[in-house]
Amino acid sequence: MTAYDPIELKRIRWRSRRGLLELDLVLERFFAQRFDSLSPAEIDAYKRILDLPDTDFLDVVNGKADLDDPEEAAIIEILRAV
């Protein structure tokens, strides 16, 4: 588990609820399979990704766009794999 406060982790889960069903399905699998094993740095990268608009986020997850930040790109690879 991470060094994050449990309340902050709940906030991150809440922010992960998106307006696009396709994105929600990916994020549900991500939380079920991988989120709890992320390092604090990986969680920080994921939080930055959450700032993307839903359509941009989905395009990145679907491989239609890429992110320049290597830490964020690593999280996207995890999302693409789940």
C-alpha cells in the first residue's frame, strides 16, 4: 500500500468517476487490479492524468493520443493493460 492518507485515496477514487462509460469501465478494472500497488509517485502521476478532460483521457487510454510526461505515460500503459 502507499503512504497516502486513506481520505485522500477516497478522494482520488471519487475523482476517477468519469462521464464516459468506456473510461469508467477501464478505471474500475484499474482500481480492482492495480491501484493499491501504486507507489506514491505513481499516484501523483495518476492524479495529474485526472485533470484531463474525459474525451482526452479516453483518447490517451485508447492509444489515439500520447502523453509527454514519462511518469504519466507509465500509468497510461497500466490502464491500457487492464
